[in-house]
Amino acid sequence: MTLGATKRATLIWSTFSLAFWSLIFGVFTALGFDFLFVNKSHSTTKKMPVSVKMPDVL
């Protein structure tokens, strides 16, 4: 509003911005941020055998 925008335009922009960033951080949280932060101390740990099946949660 201090830059000449109307209250309605500011409300629309704020709503869009909040929804957009919520979606982005929600997706990153669901992915676990693993691709952004690599923890090198866990790179030599033993991995689960391929034959082990994770139980279905749902």
C-alpha cells in the first residue's frame, strides 16, 4: 500500500504468496530436504537389504 497498491491488490498478492510458499515448503518437508542437505557422516552406514519390504502404513 505504501508503494501505491490498493488494499485489494495487496490482499490478493499476500494470499497468493502465502499459498505458494506453503506449498513449496510442504513439498520440501514431504521430501525430507535430503537433496538440499547431505549429511556425509551417514554416507558409510549400512543400508537396508533390498529384500526387506517396509510395512504399509495406510
